Amino acid sequence: MWQALKWLFGGIAVFAGAIGLLVAAMWISPDVRYGVAFWLAENFDLNPPVTAVELEKQTAALKRVTLIDAAGKTFNWNAKPRAVIWVNQWANWCVPCRMEFADMKALQDRVGRDRLRIVLLSQPKYWEVDKRTAKELGLTFEMAVPRNASAHDAKAIDFGIMPSSTFMRANGEGIMAVRAPRPWNSAAWAEIVRDWYEKGR
């Protein structure tokens, strides 16, 4: 019996030690912290779904505010009027955001740039660093940042979780939004986006 108790307490001590090391690593390293967050998001649905009301408020706010692109010009929603527009909220420090870029590009390549526009949406305070980071990473997605947004619109646009993805049309109609990373590079997602595109023609 004592031997069994010894093994039990030993196991508990090892488990507690492992948890302590993980917590310490997460506290010290942002890469570990966001790596764990990405793994949790991929394997467990920890975020509530975006409601139709939230989606409508966000897309209306996105169309209402002035968005500036990486060239300093007003963002053109109608550059490809039939395309599905994927607005991806991110920041340079967000490791899960970076981790899904490869899948995002692969999905766009599957579907075609004429059917799917990917727009990286930055917060004003991260804009300059985000632009430099995107260049360093060799990203070819469009970029935009809201300028002169009211507090109400800024709150409606930002779901408070990164990365967040919103699919919409050039006229402001919302299609779908999610608050976490997804394995975007799949035949299933490509078919979904193609279907959205065809229904919006």
C-alpha cells in the first residue's frame, strides 16, 4: 500500500512540475504562450461563435470607416467586386496569426485571387510595425488599417481575439466570421469559398 501511495505522490509531483515548467515557459516566452494558444484553438473550440448580429455590426462598421491601404490610399472595396473578401485581424506579435499565413495563401492559391481577396487588418497602434513585418515575411496579401474610426465602430470591428477572420462581400454583406485559427488549406474550405463566390455573382 505504501509503495502504491509513493508512486501516486511521485506521479502527482512530476505532473505538477511539468505544469509549473509549462507555465514558466509561457510567462517568459511569447512564442511558447501563443504556440499553446494556437494548439488549444486548433484542437478545442474555446471561443463562442460570432453571432449574425455581431457579424452585421462588424461588416457595417468596416464599410463605414475609412480604411487606408499599405500605399497610403483609401482601401478600394470594389477592386474585385465579385470576389469574397477575407478580412483577417492580426498583429505582428501574434504567433498564431503568423502560423496560419501559409494555409491562408494556399487556400487563396486553390481558389484564385480573383475569387478570394485576403486583407490583413491592423490596429492603428501596430500599423507601421505590421507593415514592416509583412514585408519581412514576404506576405503578398492586401493590408489595411482603420483611420478616424469612432469608438463605437472601433469596438464593432475588433472582436478582441487574434487572429479573427471575417468573410464578406464588397457591398458589406457578411458571410461568416470566426474568432480562432482554422486549418484553411483543405479541399473542403476551397469548395466552401468557391460556393460563396458563385452565390454572390
